[in-house]
Amino acid sequence: MNVGPWQLLIVAIVILVLFGRGKISEMMGDFGKGIKSFKQGMNEEARNADRIEQQTPAPTAAPTTAPTPPASEAKAATPAPTATGDADKTN
């Protein structure tokens, strides 16, 4: 079911007859005002965000040091050498 140009023209004429030229013009004006108001709100929100960003100082990076593991973990990280007695034997 394709809508052709003739069907669109008939629908436009019916809408024009029902609402009248003045009412459609008024509705389009209100629509334009709504779009304009929306854009102003978006711009105002962006300006507020920029203003807040400029007012708050950037956090300074604290010097970080590598955490030292507890003594029990340090011992576990380096395995103790084991004596097997095979090193003294020669083939």
C-alpha cells in the first residue's frame, strides 16, 4: 500500500478545510517557538556545565608510591633454594 502524491494532496486539503489556514499557521508558529525554546535550553545547559567546570579546580595528582607487601608476602614471593644433593654427583 503505497501512498502517492495524489493521496497526500487530498489529505492536505482535508486538513486545511478542517482546521483552516489560520489555525495551521498558528500551530506552526507554536511549533517553531517550541523548537527555539528547546535550543535555548540546550545552550543554557551547556553554558552552565562549562561555568561549573571552570569554577571547580582540577584535582591535583598525588604522588603515588608502590605499595610494599607485608613481610609474609615478601618471603613467599622469593622461593628459598632447595638442596637436592644432585649437584655434587658427576656422571
